[in-house]
Amino acid sequence: MVEGERGHFTQITLKPLVTLRDPADAARAEALHHHAHDACFIANSLNFPVSFVPRFVSR
């Protein structure tokens, strides 16, 4: 941050950890995350990029 100036975000990267029962559902879960991101009111209201990098684990 530049001294004497207000700070601001330039980008956000979300890194959710998603637990799946079936590892075969990872592709579907990623597609749903993309759809949710595209429809997100907050992400669409910001004037900087919001990206996400989901990580999928199985239990």
C-alpha cells in the first residue's frame, strides 16, 4: 500500500476445500462451482477479478 493512500483490493482468489463422497463427482462439483461463480451477485458487483481454485477431497 502506498503511504498516504487508501488501500484497495486488486483481486481475490478463493480456495475452497470441498469434501466429496464419491471422487467421480469432482468434475460435476467443479462445473457447479463455475456456475455459482458466474451467478454470484457479490463477485459480479466488484470492480476487480474474483477467481477460485477449488480443491476436492474424498472421504
